[in-house]
Amino acid sequence: MPYPEMMVAPMRDDLVRVGFSELRTPQDVDTAIESQEGTLLVVVNSICGCAAGSLRPAVAMALQGESRPDALATVFAGQDLEATERAREYFTGYPPSSPSLAIMREGQLIYMMERHEIEGRSPYELADRLQAAFAEHCKETSD
């Protein structure tokens, strides 16, 4: 059973505030992934402590680096159930994991970070790992 939206809204806003689009339906997921040219970072958000204390802050920090994905999108596990399930269908070879994140290029999975790689790590450590993934898979920003 999903949590009341008023409890979840601030957790959604952590990512929306830094430029993420919310994918709330399976159709939103298909459109975002299948129509994206270049790279797309998909974050599977969660109400859990490792999402709040590590993943969301790490993502915000990593996006300040020299390289970043072309687009940002998020689904919320336990809230937007069908959208999350559809996103996970694109993460071929990985079991359901939340929180987690994926970098997609032209509809294909090219990088995955699962919950076990997030738990127990600081936002700074995760941001460094994400920046390395962005440098390898995404273009440099022109700012």
C-alpha cells in the first residue's frame, strides 16, 4: 500500500528540484526511455533511509560535475507501482532494487547501480562513483 502523497512529496521534490522529470505511468516510462536521444539517468527513488541519506544527495552532488546525462527521470518504488515495474523491465539482467539508478543510452541499459552498492555508503562516495560513471558514459557539460 503506497504511503500518503503528502509524506512522499518532499522525497519526490529532492530529485525534481535538481531537474528530474517524474515518470508516474508506464506510458511516461516508455516515452522517456524510447524517445531519448543520448543518455538518460533513471533513478528508482524510495522512501527508505539509504535513498534519503545517501542516494538523493549523491545524485544532486554528482550532477554538479563536468559530465552529466542528457536527461534525468525518476520513478518512485512503492508509490508509482506500474511505472516502477515498467522501468525495471528495461534494466535487463538486474533484479528489482530500490533505490537504484540506471544510465540508458538510446533505450539500452549501459550502467546500473543497485541498492547493495548504495547502502552503507556516504553521499560523497556515491557522488564520486556517479561522476566516474557520467565521465565514462555521458558528455561533458558546456557550462
